[in-house]
Amino acid sequence: MSSAVPAAAVPAAAAASAPPPAFAARATSVEGSPVREILALTERPGIISLAGGLPAPELFDTEGLRAAYDAAFAVSARRALQYSTTEGAPELREAVAARASARGLPTGPDGVLITSGSQQALTLIAATLIEPGDVVLVENPTYLAALQCFGLAGARVVAVPCDADGILPDALADVVARERPKLLYTVPTFQNPTGRTLPAARRAAVADIAARLGLWLVEDDPYGELRYDGSDVPWLAAHPGTEDRTALLGSFSKVMAPGLRLGWLRAPAALRRAAVVAKQAADLHTSTVDQLAAAHYLRAVDLDAHIATVRTAYRERRDALQTALSRSLPADCAWNLPEGGMFLWARLPEDHDATALLKTAVAHGVAFVPGAPFYAAAPDPRTLRLSFTTHTPAEITEGVGRLRAALAEYAGGFSAGARP
């Protein structure tokens, strides 16, 4: 009698199995965000983090926002908890349009798409405009999550030469003529990571190049309302000739609360419609209750007055960081003083590496973001980004003192004395 066991009786675990198919190439070709990883590292107690661009939580209008959520439920809990249109709640679109118009860019509610943070708006633009292999131009350095977004879309990212004020228009024209790009992505006001602001004359030149040579402009403006010095500079989207080619991205994260995940996209009708279709495939619509609460908040609260309070606090913190750096770091370090935003860009002495310094800094109880990951072209390893919004002036001063100690240990002690 045969003792063979029928194949059907063999336990599934004992049978050989084929591996699942491979991930998409884009999922393995784009690296994770070092900023997010550093944020996880700095959750350790006692760390003073100058790394993440986090708004100060003690400045959130918690009472106003709680009342706005109560109002959203009181008016219509059924609507607040129900599915909504992809384009966004009409009252929030009206509020966004009114604020854009007040800042010099005439906008109607139908010209606005509400998104789950401005990061989603950028993802939708990439989905609607970029084919694998298309060239995308960026500032150098640029916003790290934008590099991730364009990488996942399969774009070939090319850096435009910049100086301390941002994009060099003549160099941009040369790159456009040579590379034939699909779009230029820019953060022209209080840029992440450098904090620099593109001057008005250069904005006009960039707008002219886009119109003359045929180029989409993607203007990201999450920080524009956080100005501490100087005068407002018009959006690129407000320049003549850009009406049919500029996508303007905005956010409530820096002026209301990032946990709301509310952003918006203003774009020409055809592009906006394509973005709506892409959003339908992504998440159907942005959270209804959050949109309605934000709309109630904007009706009941003077957001500009709240922003003024935030500006006052952040200006003090920016100045505290500037003063602490001047007093604590060696003379051959350099940094800028941004007119607004959340970041200061610094450069270590020759032969220093900010990535290598970070491990020592964390051991001393302070963190920052090395600059190298922000570059689309060859990075400057000496650069680093410092955020001044999250901590008090006293904590910032202590943090820079720890950074000085870490830098001294890393360098084996520097002989060039600290600045007076």
C-alpha cells in the first residue's frame, strides 16, 4: 500500500511559495525624509530641537478653534460628518479667495481647490503635469518634500543657479532653453530651507521667462504671512503673463494649526479641474469637519490679529537665534537673517560636515537639519538649517550654547574666538 500523501493534504506552510512581485521602482528610488527621521530622534526628553519647522504650540488659538468646531457641529453635525465635494466647502473656498484678493491677487471661490495641506496640492500638481522623464526645475537648495514628490512622479530634477537672493533670471533662461522643462517649482518668499526672499525685479523677470519660453510656474507660499521686517512682495501669480500658467499653493498650517491639514490651490481652470480629478483618486475630499471649523473660525476670529501676535513672538525668537549665533559660534561660521518665515540658513567653517556634526550635537542635547539633503545638485556639506519658531528665546540661547560645545568637540576645539 502506498504511503504517499495527496498533494492537497500537504499543509500550505510546507509548500514552497513564490515571493510577491517587486515594489514599483519609484517606491525604492526615492529616499525617506531625513527631516522626519530627525524629528523622531529629537523626541527624546531634554533635546532642544532647532530642526523641524514646527509652529509654537503655545501660540495656537486653542479656545478659538475649539469654539469653531463646536459651531461646525451646532450648525449641522450631519453635514460636518458627511462626505463632501472634492473642490471643498464653499464657505472655506470663499474665505481663501477673499484673503488672496486682499493680498493683491483677485480670486473667486471657483478658482480655489481645498487640499489636505499644501503638500497634497503639490502632489496633485505633479500628478497632473509630470510624465516620467519630464524635467522639473527647482531652486538650489529647495524644499526637501518637493524633491521627494517630483522623484516619485519620475521627473528629472534640475537645479537652477541661485545666489543669496534666490533664482538668477539669466541662468534660469539658459536652463530653460537647454533643458526644455515642464515646470519651475519655487518658494520665493522666506524659502525653505534658506529663508531668502526673491526680490520683486527678479520675480518679474521669472514671470517673463515663463511666459516667453513656455513654462509652468508652481509657486509655494506657506510662509508668506510670517513677515517680520521689510515690505510684502507680490506673488509671482500676480504678475502679468502668468495667469494661464501659475499654480499658487497656500496653507493654514503655519498661521492656524498644522494638525488641521488644510491647504489650498489656486490655478488656471483647466489645471485646477485636472487636479480635482487627481484628488478624487487620492482621497475623495478633504475632511469636512475640519473645513467647516476653519470656515467658522475665519468668520468669528480676526486671523490677521492672531497672525500679528505670532509674528511678534517669532520675530523675538529669530532675533534671539541671531544674537546667540553671533555670540557663540566661531568667526568663520556664516548665516543669514531672514525677513520672515521659520528658518535661518547657516554654513560651518571649511572642511566641516554638518551631517557628521549632527550626531555629536544630539549627544549634547541639541538638533538641527544638515543642509545636504535639500540640494538637487552637488550639495555644500557645511550647510545646515536652523528653525527658530518652536522654542522660547531662552531655550534657543541654551540650544546654541550646546551647539557651540558640540562644534568644539567635533572640531577638536577651535582657536578662532567667539564673536563679541
